[in-house]
Amino acid sequence: MGRYLARRIAGAVPLLFGITFLSFAVIHLAPGGPVEAKAGLNPKMTAQAREKLATLYGLDKPLVERYRAWLGRAVRLDFGESFADGEKVSVKIGRAVPVTLLVSGLSLVLVLLVGIPLGVYSAVRAGTRADSLVSGIVLFGFSAPTFWIALGLMSFFGVTLQWLPVTGLHSLFHEEMAPLERAVDLAWHLVLPVAVSAFAGLAAVTRFMRGSMLEALSQNYVRAARAKGLSEPRVLYRHALRNALLPVVTLVGLSVPGLLGGSVIFESIFSIPGMGSLFYASVFSRDYPVIMGILVLGAVLTLVGNLLADLAYAAVDPRIRLE
């Protein structure tokens, strides 16, 4: 196991450098830039002022030299300062991470707690009306746009019924509330964002779990377990389910980057100050340091997610040996 981890980490280092270079090049070679973004907001900006601004941002240097300077800071976990307000990139990302992690973590837990049992239920009752109903829900989850679901829930529960708040994570007088009231207020604001965030993931996990469970139930070891007289719950959950979890383990491992990557759509709609909103605002303002900081974080999480998926494979299926 130790040698396997060492090989994976050693192989991830050059891959990470390649990802950062390609991302850096694409961002800086794309049309527009931070100077043009600021000039668009100030039509009186002269050509001389633009040159000074480009020099201040280091955009007057060759691309390779800019990347070398950025990489020298990045290896020390210093991603520079934001072009928008001069704040440290690490501070801006650190402020947005807990918000996105809270929403994404809760949605992932909801997806696993509901999606796995629902997929098993649909597979056991394959061909019945219950299976058709679950399949219809899954199809709707895959096809319905996230923004449409978010706006529909906001309109129904927030505007028509006025049961749930539709924006932000806190009420207006949040600071004046008692600790318990703050927790309840936060939970009340999280209902709609977590539901929207979990909807598409719930459809994916349910579909994968159903297909994998159907395949497991058709295997010879399941027939042998039933022939031995084992109870149906023992056959399902002790023998079939453990092997059927393998595709879901991969899906969960690949979803690790999404825990901090957030969703630009639902965070923007619900006015949640998370990673998705920060990335959206940074792209439109051409805030290169913030964009690169978020992309590097996403790349690292993707590599970590793949590694965790492989390790979880070995834990779920004893036939797999990583060495």
C-alpha cells in the first residue's frame, strides 16, 4: 500500500504542473483581460493608464516568464493578490470554502442516504410500477436544468407559500439572534440550496446503483447464496450490495472536487457567497490570480478524489489488490 501511494503521488506531481501550465496559458491567451475589464468600466482611461496597469499586473512580460513567477509563489501556497480589490487570493478562497463545503457536504450526504436505498429498491422491484416511478424521477433529474428547478422551488416555497427564504444564508438580524436561533436560521436558509444541489446527484447515484444492483443480482454467487437458504435481506445487503457499490464508489470519489468547486448556477441564484459565486465573479472581471487559485484547488481535489476512489475500491472489494 505504501509503495502504491508513493507511485501515485509521484505521478501526480508532473500532471499537476501540466494542468496549471495549460490553465495559465488558456486564461492569459483568451480574448480580453483585466485591463480591458477595468477600461470598460472607466471609458476615460487613457492608453498610458492602461500600460501602467498592465505593468502593475505583470501582463507586459512574456507568458512563460509570467508562469514561472506565478509558479514560484504557488509552490509556497502564495497565489498572489486579487486584481479586483487587492485582497490576498488565499483569504478570499478561505472565506468561500466553508460556505461551499457546508452546502456541498450536506447535499452529498443527502444524495448517498437517499440515492443508494432508492436504487436498491428500484432494482429489487425491477419491472414494477415502483421501478417505473423511480426511473421517471431519475429521468427528470437528468433532464431538468438546475436553474429551472431552483427558480421553480423559489417561486413555490419562497414566494407562493412563503415557507422558506430564497436568498443568502442568514436573515437580516442574524447577528442579534441567540446561538440556537442562528443555527435554526442557517438550517432554514440551507433547505432550498441543498435540495437543488442534491437533485442531479441523487438522480445519478440512483441510476448507477440500480444498474449495478441488477447486474449483481444476476451473478452466480447470488444464486448460490439463495440456494443455501439464506434470507433475502442477507443475500441483498451482505452479498449483492457490497459488490454493487463499486461504480457508486467511483462516482463519489470523482465528486470530491465538486465539494469545493461548488455550483456557479445555484450559488448565483441563491446569492450564496461560496466558491461558485467567487469563480463566476472572477471570470467576468478577468481576475487571473483568483481564477488560477480556484483551478489549482480543483485540480488537486480531482487527483485526490481519484486516489480515494482507488483506495475505496480495495476496501469494498477484497479481490482488488493495489500493490
